[in-house]
Amino acid sequence: MNVAPKDKNAWLWIPFLYFTQGIPYILVVTVSVIMYKRLGIGNAEIGLYTSWLYLPWVIKPLWSPIVDLNGTKRKWFLGMQLVIALAFLGIGLFLPSNSFFTITLAFFWMAAFASATNDIASDGYYMIGLTQKKQSFFIGLRSTFYRLAMVTGQGLLVIFAGFLENRYGDNTKAWSVTMISAAVLMIALTISNFFATPKFEETAPGSKEKPVGFFEVFASFFKKKQIGWALLFILTYRLGESQLVKMASPFLLDKLEVGGLAYSTEAVGTIYGTVGIIMLSLGGILGGILISRDGLKKWMLPMLLALNLPNALYALLAITQSTSMFAVVGTVVIEQFGYGFGFAAFMMYLIYVAEGASKTSHYAIATGFMALGMMLPGMLSGYIQEWLGYGGFFTWVVIAALPAFVILRFLKYPTDYGKKTVETND
């Protein structure tokens, strides 16, 4: 049987695989916020309970060696994508019930655990299927389609829900149909991945990454050089964003008298699903190209700035309480471009931290800490917002970005890591 070469059909399978990875994530951690807001749940409860949904991404390193040791990563991510589709179907079917909040949260937990496992397998497949120089080159494409999925969820699916709200005059029915549609989308994407992804592992058993043992995987990760500084950086890189992402949509949706901008569900979806998708794509693609051209070191600080500085525009919107479409769209344009651009550096640094033996499991551990850095601040975001108001909250979000800049000074990593001219033995 012929061995599938590395980098084979990357332009085909990377878009499908990472678009599929992004859909459940955005539905679980962000669209759930909008849905519960439209169904009458308060900000404090939304921030607390939807942030708990990050937990599977935090603890996924606990079962990442199982994904390494059993079956192929391709079989794992295809199976998990089907589970995710079933979870979304369950949410859609049970939203009209009297106990919808408890039941749908349970299904969101099911989707979150399956999505976290899908991430482990997909990211491992990415690192096995590409050489290092191609990993850096495709980081922009990978991030772009991941973000396109997020905008599809937060943009197009929310637009669809808003349209149905207006058509039915019933928010519950509208969101029920929306979540069932999301399940259908996941099934279609799973089928696409089945045909698009080459069978690297199944055709080349000797190339499979096999950790020495379960506990050795964790021990070897925490023995890496500068691991303390690395983990602090991972935890704080998105400290501001982790809080902003939970309250940005409630801010746009809330009434003027409580400090919001009183935008409709459909309007919020349209803003993120039009100009947002364009700028996000440009930022992600540009970030990947620049890292592959110049290496990670040159662009880490500019990309960290690009990720965090646009948060100040949300503070300005909240303080002035401007409902101008130009101001709101302008904020989203700059924030989405900066997010796509800045996230490219973060993803490349996570790949660097995972380098060496058991890279699939080590990448899962690194992204688990990334998720922890999103979960804990997000849990408090609703309470902080209710305490400080939207103006004070978004000002705090800007301040929360500062620790990452301090920690960056202490990080050491190869200047040309990710540069396409660097030759490595894969």
C-alpha cells in the first residue's frame, strides 16, 4: 500500500478540517451566549454557566494520550464530529421544553467534550500531515478557516436566528430551528472531511506518533525549558479577550437604559458575518504569510498588540454609548482584523511549545492551558460587567491585556521559528 506523503492535498483538507473544528467551538462558547440572552437568561448566569463549558478544553490533556494510543486521529475526529451533530440536534429538539436551560446545557456539555476531543485529533493530524515549514505557511489558512467558522456561527447562523425570530415572533422556535440546522451543517462537514482527508496514519502505520506511556507524556511536557514562563504567557495572551468575548454580544443586544446599544439579533449577526468575515480572513492570512517569511520572533509583539489594542474601541463605544452603525462596524472591522492577525502568532507559539516527542498530546496540554485562560476570567465576566457597567467593564478588559506584554520579555524561542527557509527533519 502506498504511503501518503506529507503536505498532500493540504489546500483541500485544511480548510474543511479547521472550518469543522471552529463550528462547534463558536456555538458552544459564544452563540450559546446570544441564544440564552434572547431567551431571557441574565448576564451573570450566562457568563458563569457558559464559561464552565470551556472545561472540556481545559482538561482535554487528560485523555489526549488515549487519542494517541488508540486508533487513528482521522477516525477520532470523524467520530467526534458525528457526536457533535447529535448534540446540536438534541439542543434544537429540547429548546421548547420547560426545563430547556438545564437540558440544553447538558447537550452543550456533550458537544464541548466531543469538540475538545475533535481538536486533539485534528491538531495531531495537522502536525503529522505537514512538514514544519508547511505548518507555519498554512497557519494563516488554518486560522482563517477556523475563524470563518466562528463568524459563520456568530454571523450567519445568528442572522438566520434573527430572521426566524422576526418571522415566527417566537424566539424559542427560532433558535430551535437554528440549532437543528447547525446539526445538519455538522453532518455535511463530517462527510466532506471523510472524502477530503488523506489516510496518512492508516496507510503509514510506522509514521504514527506513539507516546511512551500515559504519565510520561505529562512528565515530559512539564520538563520543557522555560515551561513556567510559557504557561503564564499562554494563560494571559487572551486575558482581555476571554472577558470581552462573553459580553460583546450582550452589550450590542442590551437595551439603551442598561448601557447596551439595542441592536437586533439579525443586526449583530450581519455585522460579524459581512465585514467581519472579510477582515478576519485578511488578518489571518497575512499573519501566517509574515511568520513564514520572517519567523515568529519579529512578529510576536506586533501581533500581540493587534490582538489587544482594538478592545479599547469597545470601551469607547460603551462610554459614549454611540449607536452609530459606522462606529460599531468600524470597531468590528479593526477588532476582527487584529484578532485574525494576532492569533496567528499565538497558534505558532503553541506549536513551538509542543515540539518534540508526543507533540499531539503536548499540543493538547498547551491548548488546555489556553482554554483555562479563557474559562476562569470568562466565568467572572458577567459579574464584573454588572458591577462596573459596560463602560467600566471594557476599560478593565483593556487593562487585563498588560500581563502578557510583561511576560513576553522573558520568553525565549528561536528567532526564525516557523520561517519557511528553515530546514528540519520531520
